[in-house]
Amino acid sequence: MMRHSMQGSFFFCLLCMSLVFAEIAFADTPTVNSFTVDPQSLSNNYSTALAWNTTNSTGRDLYFSCPLGVTVKKIDGASFPCNTRQSVSGDPVGWAGFILTNVSGAAQNVVVTFYPKDSAGTNYDQGAIRRTLTVQTSPQPILDFSVSSTSVASGAPVTLTWKGVDAGGVNLQFECADSVSIRTSASAVQALPCGKPALVQDLSISGSLIVYPSNSSRTPVSVTVRVFPAIGGGTYDATHSLAANFSVLGTPPPTSPSAVEFTSSAVRLIPNEPFTIFWTTRNSTGANIKFPCQDGLSVYIASSTTKIKLPCGTTAFATPLPPNGTTTLSVSSINSYGANLDIILLPQDANGIYFQTASLSLNLSVLPAGTVSPQAQSTPAAATPPSMATASQTSVPTAKTNIQKYTFSRALKRGSKNADVTALQKILAQDPDIYPEGLVTGYFGSLSEKAVGLFQEKYGIAKKGDPGYGTVGPKTRAKLNVLP
């Protein structure tokens, strides 16, 4: 009887203690009496107030469940991360303000969850309350978009400039256009893609970019480029993009090269004696010569210490000659009769192609084998066999005779070709110390230039290194005009 009485008392005490602890636990459980969001529907970049009334709560967490394109910040401007549980300070009864921005391109719902904490600061997720609010999209995230020029030459730069708000960045998209490619630098090998976002990384919400469009066609092509506000995660709002247009001019056709001038220091060639050819081309990267194959005739490079025979029937030089220049040649003949030598000047384009249709040609007479220059003939023929005869030039020098008075009235220099040059060479040839070659060709070449310089030195007009040395200027003309 005593045992049962003691056992009953023990269980009664346990029951009492359980009731006491249950009462204490019930008293500490946090309660959310109310949680409101006002307003629940708001425009982009507007604020809403979250208000709460709690009991037995010493803290609280908030969780904004945001779709892509929506961001949240506190009313003081501080960022408040979405999709992350964050503690919010304040009293058990209080409120907090938040600003919501939506650049997704459409209205979005945002779920806000309020989590109370008990008096010990422990989360009480069973008491969480959720509210849903709606935020409208930004009506104009891109405020302005412009191009530096509405018409640009192929390969020239054009600057794209934009200004935006709200979004975290932008990207560009070029609509595909036949024959047009866009690059971010003039030297870039890779062109930007068209018909999709062009850049791997987003650009700032306001800024500019220089691009280099090129057009491989002959006619202008219109290009449309759009700037898209970034939603996030590599997606963009096409609805609120802005477009700009510019025209890329066509690439002009390549200019064909042409031969402008082709002359020779002599038109009658003495076998084995050098002669000089002169040429000028336009829109070319180089030049070459070609001559037909003829029995008994061979052409050599005469300026070399070793005679180099040039091939016939094809381009004579393995390496192209300069677009404008001179070279000295000689021709050998084993024929007892005269022959004609045709030399063709071929201009070359940037692709290394020689243009036969834009060529010029010379038709030169080659004297019979054994012919020697009059200078060599001043020695009795028996003393100097023809095979041993030498001369420094190819045309017949003018004998020293009385020359009809000539008046010089214009400047002459290397490259000049006219009657004045002919008269000048005749006068200079009267003095073998000045012009031993005695060539009268009507072309002012290197030999004439040298002779004029010696003439100027002889009469104290100029010396080597002085301006005008080797050219016929006012002082030289004056002296020539008073010569007897």
C-alpha cells in the first residue's frame, strides 16, 4: 500500500514538471501577429514597405525570391541580395523599406518570406509568413544610342555610344549583312558574330565602343546594330533595345597598274656597248622587261662586274624592278646584218601579276656585229680589232662642229626629254672633258646630269653638294646663252 502511494506521487510530480516546462516553452514560441507589404504592386525602381508585428521574437530574417532581372536594395541605397536569407534589425513591431528594380522586360512576381526568431535568437521557420508583390519592368533601360557617322568608308572606325539606367550592363548585336564584317580593331583577325550578342562579356550600362566595319562589295551596305540591356545570366531584353544604323561604303575596284614612260639612252645599239633604259609606272608595285628571242642576239646586264645574260621570251629579271627607275644593258650580236630589238616594259600589281595590256615598248636598232663607236674608230682600224673595241655608251657622239646659237628658257633636269635637252647635249659634247660620251639623245639622263655638273664647276656656277648641282637653272641657262 505504501509502495503504490509513493509511485503515484512520483508520476504526479513528473506530470507537474512537464506541464510547467510545456508552459514555459509555449510562452517562448515567437508569434507573427501580422506581416504586410505595402504596396504589393509597384512600378520599376519604386519602394515598398514591409511591416511586421511579432510576439516573443527577438529577431527576424527576410528572403526575397527574385526572378532573373529583378534586384532589391534598401531605401538607403545599400544592396540587399535576392534569393539569400538575410537578418533584418528592428523591434518586434517594426518595418523596413526596399526598392525593387526590374529589367526583365516584363512584370515579375517577387515572393517575400518573413522568418521570426525566438527569444534565444533561434530561427523558428514553422512560423514563417509569405507575401507576394508585383514589380513592373523598366520602361526605358536604354535612354540613348547613336553612331559617330551614318556613312563610313570600308575599314574605317565608327564609334557606337549609348546611355542606360537600371540594368547591370548591355551587349551589342549586329544584324547580318552580306559582304560586311565587323571587328573591334583594324588589325583583328576574327570578326564579331552577327545575329546574336556580339561580345563575350557585357559592357557597362553607359559607354562607347569603336568598331571597324569592312565591306567587300562594290556598293554601300546598310548595317543595323542594336544595344540590349542585360537581364542576367547571358540573357537580354530585346523588347527594350535601341537600334542605330550606318552605311559602309563599297570597296573601290583595285586600280590597274600602267606604264607611263619608257625611253632609252640610244635608239641605235652598238654591240657590246652599254645603253640605259628609263621607265616610270603608275599604281604598280614593281616592273619588269621582256624581249623576244632572236637568232644571233643576246641581252646582258651591263652594270654588273660579271656579264649576266638575261632570258628571252619571258620576264627578264627574277626579282621585279622598282616601279620607277633605270638599268643599264648591253646587247651582243653575231649577225653580219642589222636587227631590231623590241623591249617591253611590264608594270606589276600588288598580287605580283604583270600587265601586258598596260605595257610600253621600245624598238631599238642593233648594228651588225663588229660595229664600233666613232670614239673607237679614232684609232686606226688595224690597231684595234673589232672584238677588242670598247666604248662607254651606245649612241654616236656628236662631232665637234660649229653649233647654231640656241637660247635656253626653261629649267632642265634628270628625266627631261625635249629639244632643249638635245641642244644642251650638243653644246656639252663640244668639250670632251665635260661630256666625253658626247651622246645626243634628247633625254636628260645620268650622263647629262654629270656633264652639267662638270660644266657648272668649270664656270664657277656650282659645286657638288650645292642646290641645283647637275640641273639647268637660271644661272646655268644664263651661261649657256652667252657661250660663243
